[in-house]
Amino acid sequence: MIGFTKLLCGKATVSDVIKERGKESSVKDPKLLQFTTENRPLVVWNVTKACNLKCKHCYINAGEKSSNELTTEEARVLIDDLADLGTPVLLFSGGEPLLRDDIFELAEYAFSKGIRPVLSSNGTLITKDVAQRLKDSHFQYVGISLDGLEKVHDDFRGVEGAFRKSIEGIKNCLEIDLKSGVRFTVNQMNFKDLPDVLDFVAENNIPRFCMYHLVYSGRGKEMLELDLTKDQNVELFDLLVKKTMEFDKKGVDLEILTTDNHADGIALYLYLTSNEPEKADEIKELLKMHGGCSAGTKFANIDNEGNVHPCQFWLHYNLGNIRERPFSQIWNDENEPLLKKLRNKEKYLKGICKECEYNYLCGGCRIRAEVVHGDIMQEDPACYIDKLEF
């Protein structure tokens, strides 16, 4: 994740990050987890493949529930293992995770083991009663997906009325002080909606906006041609910088961050080098701590059937299954070839990514490289650094 608000507005410093080292995971500031240098992965668990929507860009082709999903007892064993490993956050995702009957029980169990439970939802099922149950189960954050304003969002989600229900879900969380925010996947179909979406989020006092760049995985593969051009990515970067600074000056309590294109971090560093050079070294050090793409290093995925992947977009590559070996053993297997490459990217990168002087701060997206070039270590086709002018 690239925290535009944190990095541009001085909401995170190297000193802040250093102070967090040595603390137990349960008491660390969650806003600074992205800068940790510990190889204790944040885990995204797709608890079910069942979903009540039909999203065009779904990376797991969600729809019907699998008959082979992890049981409650298997999930508890997994959580015990993650706790022993020191996993700081367990993100319950789907499909739609609220379609899993034991979701509240498992979140409460994770919390009791010192892991922060977080929910990724489409928001349509979060009534006032469900929001209260989420809070009572110790969910620490609820991320709800929006793809644009009403017309665009409902078209993306394949269900009329989804936008209104999602917004209601966010408000139901915020009304009881359960932190909630928006997740937005940008592409050609909603790119022009983004300024209005940001203003909508600010006007509705939603405290967090996380923008995802498109990754060509699952149904997202069919959207490859809908990814932004390099010039559009530059335009997008300029917009996010402008809006971040505008909201900060107005005192709007809104954190803006992006994920799945770490070129954004390099762009921020270059922007500050030209415009506020006194901040540049601090930002570069924070980006170094962050380490670029975290797939296979500080980030892992477990699917609904217990298969382990370097991140949620690597579903075509299994590192192992927790029914056969504990996650901790799979994760710490030094002989796993893909993990070796992901954990030593600078040695294996090719093309522009290899030549880039900032590759140790970024590393590019290996999934996009694989889909476009047939080689996971080739250059990331979504990098736009060469188009920047400051």
C-alpha cells in the first residue's frame, strides 16, 4: 500500500516506525504496519467463494459456495498457527464473507489470539444488526467496495440497488464507531468517476479511501484492455496528489492510499524531490521499509479450500495446503522456488524493472508481467514512471 496522506502530509515518519519495533503485534499501530520490516505476513483468507453479486473484475470468479471449504475447526487450527507465527492481521474476504455462518465466531477467536480481524465486504448485507455483530466480534476495520457512483457501481456489481445498500452498510458501521472505508478498483470504465467518488467519500465523512490498480487475475484477466494507459496513470497520480493535499488543507479526516502499483511510491518520491525536497529523504526511507510489492514476503493468501498463495491474485499457483502442512511450514519453506524469486526480486527482474534504479523500492507487479509477457520477472506493463514530468 502507498499511503498518499501519510507520505505527502507527514502522517508517518521513520521515527514513528522505529518506535513500533519490538511491540507485540496486538498493540502495534495498524496505520504503520505497511512499513514493518518483519516477515510476518498479513494474511488474506477467502473464507468462501459464495457471493450475492456478480462483479466484473472478481479475481476469484466468486458465485457458488464450494463444497470443500475449510470447516470451523480447521479454521481455528489455522488461526492458532497464524497466532504462533505472529501474523498481525487476518483479513476475512470472499466471495462475500458475511455469507459464511461462522464468520463472527472466527473473528472473535482470532482477536482472542492477538490477531486483528479485518473484513473485506461488498457491504450490501451490513444492516444495523450485522454492523453491531461485527463490532461485538472485534472486527477492527470493514473495507467496502465501491466502483463509482450509483450507475457505474451497479453496472459493475451486476445487481441494481447494490450502491445504495453498500453506502448504507458503511454508514451502519460508522454510526457505531466501527471504522469503515471504501475500496475502489480503477479502470477505464470508472476512471472519470474518480474525482466525484473522492468528493462523495469526503462529504459523507468516510475516513479511508483505498484505490486498487487493476490486476489481471480471475475475471480481471478479461479486463486487461480496460487497464489505464500510462498517460492516464500520470493523470490519476496528479489527481490523487491534488485531492490528498486539498482535503488535508481543509481539515477533512480522510486517508487516501493506493495498492497494486508501487510505481505510485516512486512517483511520490520524485514529486517531493522536485516540490518539497526537504521531505524526500524521509519518504525514500519509508518506501524502503515498505519494500514494494509484498506478495510472498509480508503478504499471503489462503483460499476457501486451504490452498496457500503469495497473494490473492496468485490463485493459479499453490504453495501448499494447510490440510497437509501448517501455514507456517509452507510459508517458511526455503526450497519453494516462487517464494525464492519473490523474496529476492532484484536478482531476477528483467526488462525495465531490472534497469530501474528504484526497483528495490517497488519491484513491480509480477502477475501483470506474467499475463502480458509470459514471464513473472519481466517488466510491469503498468509502470508509468517514464511518463512523469516534474
